Amino acid sequence: MNRLKKTVVLVFIVASIAANAQVSNDSELHKKVVALDKELFDAYNNCDMETQAKLMDEDLEFYHDMGGLSTSKSDVLKSIEENICGKVTRQLVEGSIEVHQIPGFGAVEIGMHRFFNKQEPNATSKASRFITLWRNNGSNWTTTRVISLHKN
């Protein structure tokens, strides 16, 4: 998919979020996305690269307000393995997840989380916002777009 088409899709999804209310916290979709978030970040916190790879789409785009854009699943996984494994853990801010259904695609997850650097155990961790687009591929779900915002 070319860059312009990807941008149009991303704009459409963001517009859909604005137009649609989040699903109820007790809905099956909300429970599914919360479970996917837990599975992904349990793998992240424990350096389970196989599970992380399974949950990332081949067409992954990762937008980071400090690190820029990465459009390579293998580069994102390599960066996690080299820079995160054994050094950084992620903790979800309890109750912060919003889920918005994207009909014919999957869902958007919006929430807050904190990261803790094991090499700086006394450092304060500020909560930061994230947005994850989950694609429902029928038999499995994968992250297609991730927006990670750490600057306050």
C-alpha cells in the first residue's frame, strides 16, 4: 500500500473515532482489546519476541513522538530486543483504556501507560498516551498502527 493510501486510511480511522462513541467497558470488544493489550505487553515486559511478532501486522507503522516513524515490523522488533528487553517495563494505567469499533476493520485502543527503566529505578515515570489500531483478521488480531506520545 503506498504512503498516500496509508495516510488516507489513517485519517479515515481517526475520523471514525471522533464520530463513534467508545464501546462499553463490559462489551466483548472491549474485553478482547484489553486482553490483547495485556498479551502484547506481558510479552514486551518479558522479552517474548515470538508473541510480539505474532501480534504485530506485517504492515505495521509505529509513530513515536520522540523516535519518529518506523514502517518496518522487523526493525521495531529488533529495536525492542536491543533496547528494551531486560531494561524497560510497561505498566498500563488502570481503567484508562477506551475502545472504539472500526466496522470492517477492527478497533482503536486509546489509553495511558507508564514505562519504568530498570537502570534508573528511582526515576519518576509520567503517564503517557498511546493509540493502537487493531486489525481483526478473522482468526487473529494484529496491531497495524501505533502512536506513542511521551512528551507533555
